[in-house]
Amino acid sequence: MALLEVDNIRTAYGLSKVLFGISLTVEPGEVVALVGRNGVGKTTTMRSIMGLAPPQQGSVRWMDREITRLPVYHVAKLGIGYVPEDRRIFPELTVWENLDIARLPPIGGAKGDGWSEEQVFELFPDLKDIQSRKGGVLSGGQQQMLTIARSLMGNPKLLLLDEPSEGLAPIIVETLRDRIHLLKTGGLSIILAEQNLEFVLYLSDRIHILEKGAIQYTGTPADLRANPDIQSKYLTL
Amino acid sequence: MQGKYKATFWLSVVLVALLLLVPALGSKYLVDLTTEIMIYALFALSLNVLIGYSGNISFGHAAYFAIGGYACAIFLTTYEWPLIISMPAAIVLAGLAAAFVGYFCIRLTDIYFSMLTLAFGMLVWAVAFKWRGVTGGDDGFVGVAVPEFIGDRYAFFYFTLTVVALSTGLLWLICHSAFGRTLVAVRENRMRASFVGVDTRRLRLTAFVVAGTFAGIAGSLFAMYNRGVYVESAFWTESGQVLIMTLLGGLYSFFGPALGAAVLYTLQVGINQYTEYWPVVLGTILLIIIMFLPNGLVGLAQKISAQFSRRT
């Protein structure tokens, strides 16, 4: 049984339709990438899964349970962590407080199980030294790390990462890639929306290319690497 | 961080000690003024849980102050309950009223939230105004049977000081707990808070109830201090006044609103001795805060001290 099953969802913002029947599945421990140019529906797919933009048609099933119309906080509590593109942290809270408020026990676990601050700081050592600093003064890279770290405090089984590499310096992108890879080897499932193809090819097990609100191509990183036509058709500007 | 909290604790101890000395100065007037200020300070602090911490501006906070006041007065006088039951019952009633009103208000945000709090506030005023048999209507509820042991001016001063200090301490703990931090997160970004699994509606409702309950404490003190409750206490201008106190002191600091209450109330009492045009002064103060002091007096003090430390 797949962890997450998205079945033929159609989502619109008011009158403007964005998704025209997206279907995808995520297995435990799998990294599934959504790629494509701006405005093809990557973010909306994530927002639909999360309950922020509930689909008009189709269904989202999570661990064999219908979650299509649940409120956002409920979806979060069921073990889906969302790191949105603009990665805004809570600027008036310190790094430690940002982590503290997101603490949720893992599904079926007790209080105190799962990620602790210490483990999060082990994964993101940069955050340890600045834990009493307010979120608002952090650099873009630090904020991105903090947002991912904060999602981990909620002990998700699935992490939705929206353009994590956007706007970060190449060296930071590399660090971030390695950290996400560590999470993957730890067994976390991830849906990754990205424009940075190298980033995607390195991390994903399966890649969906989106265009005009529909999936146009699905393949492994190796398939995509071997297929420059597809790359230039859907991904280059 | 721990050091900062320690400093706050010791400063509070010093403040309470200074307040304990007020009666020794020998001025009855000063004792009365300080009692009133302490009550308003608690009222303003309670509002700040809603405004400063959770970012919900209430225009109807006087309702819970008035409910606490009326209920305490009625329980003590009409039913002749002892203080130990009357006051807690009044506070619980204010909290329950806040829970009821909050249940509807937290469904809305921003200006719609504010307008609904105003509407409910005026509803409470209308009930107090019309329900003459219980509240005394526009004559007010007079002759509150204040228990003898706090009947004297000085005894009541110490009683108020104790209640306000304990309530403030409790509020401080609430605001600095995980709950308080989560409130700040919700204030800064409701959406983002729900991504990490926070039920923002329930959290805002809790803040609403906490704010209403502590306003009820202030209201019941006020009723006993004045030996009466008047329908003006529930009027929207009273909600406006406490809002201005909070703004004047500073929204984003815990003690700011208490400072705002002290300054505004002292000014009001002082200026009323010279002119009846207090609202003109009040309007000017409001103008100055909004134009020049967005973070109130506490924000001003922080700015000055930052300037000072940069220079040295």
C-alpha cells in the first residue's frame, strides 16, 4: 500500500483551473519529484495535498484514509510536513522557540519519542550556535534549514518541500542537498518540487514532469538523464 | 535568556515592594489612585494577551470587565454570598461569557473579528442598561456589600495589590509558556502555524477566554473598589480606553500595557482637574502613538537605550 495516493485531483482558484487531473503515489522512504517550469501546478499540487487548496474533484488518501477535505492543521498532525516556498519562519521567535512550537509526537508514538532538538541540531549544526537568535535575523540558507528542521520536530512521515534550493548560494544548495539525502536514507518520504534539475536528479527515485496542470512524463533520474529531448521540451526556458 | 527572565523577576519584586510602601506616604489620594491604576493595569494586561500575543484586536473587551464587575457585585450584595465564592464565581462567569463570544468571533479575522467583538460588547452594554431589576440599569448597581476585612481603603489597597500581583504573575507564566510562544507564531503567520499542526482557531479561542477571565478579575476588583458598577463600564468607549492604554504602553512587550495604563490613567485624572476636554487630550495622545510611537512607550525606551549604547 502506498503511503500517499493522489487520485486524479482537479483544483481551481476561483474560476481559474490549475490542476487537470494529477495522480501520483508515494511509497514509504521514496523521494518523488515534481518538476516543470513556473506556473505548471507544482505548488498547487502540494497545497491540494496539504488541504490549503482542496481539490474540487479527485481524492487524496493518506495511509489508507481519505484526507481530501481535512483542515490544514489536522493534515499536519497526521504526519505530513510542509515547507513552503517562501520559507517564512516566525521572525519574532528564536530559533529554539521556532522548533519548540512545532513539536508533535510521531504517529502512534508517545510524547518524547521522535526528533529532539539535539538530533535536529546534529543534522543542521549551523542552527545549534544560533539557537537563541531571533528567526527574523537569519540568512536565507539558515531560514531554509530552520524551516525544514521545524517540520522535522512534528515527526512527519512525509515532507513536502517546495523549491528548497531557490534563492540559495550554490554551496548552501549542496549542503542542503546532502542533508535532505540524509533524511531520505533515514526513511523519510519526500515530495520535492524543484526547478534545479541536478538537485532533483541527485535525490529523487521518481520524477514527474508537469505542464499545464497535468503530468506529462514520469521516469527515473536515469531515464530522464538519457532523454535530453524531454528535458529540452519541458524544462529549458 | 534565563538571565533576562531573572532580571524581570527581580524588577517585579522591587516594584511590588515599592507599591507596598505607597500607603506609608500618608496620602489617601495616592493610595486611591494607585489602587485604580493597578486595576486598570490588569485590565490592559489581559487585553494584551489578545492583541499583542495573538494579534486579534478586540473592540469589546470592556464587556468582560463589566460582567466580572456586575457579577461580583450581584453575588456579594443581592445573594449575600461570601467573597471567597462571589469573586471566583464572577471571574468564571466572565470567562464563560468570553468563551461564548469567542466561539463566534474566532471564526473571523482582522477587522471582521474586531467588529464582531464590538457588537457583542454593545450587546452586553444593552443588557446591563435594560435589565434594570438585576443591574440597576442606567442608575448603576450601587451599594456593593464589600466584606468588612477589605472595607477600609488601606486593606483594599493591599487586597488589590495581592490579586493584581498574583494575576500578573499567572499571566506572565501563560504568555511565556509554549502556549504563549505558539500564540506569537499564530500572530505572525496563521497559515504557517497550521502547517506545523497548530489548531489556530482553538488557540485563539483559548487566548480569548484567558483575556476575558483576567478582565473579569479586574472588573470585580473595580466593582468592590467603587462599591458600585455602572453601565458605562460596558460601553464601547471603555473598550477603546483600554485599547489605547495597551497601545500607549506597547503591544509587543508583556509589561507595556501596565505602563500605558499607569500613564494614561494618571494623565486623565490630572487633566480632568483642569479641563473637561480630556477627550481632546486623549485624541492627541492616540495621534502621537500612531504616528510616532508604533511600539508605545516601551518601544520608545528601547529605541533610546539602543541609541545610547551605540554612542558609548
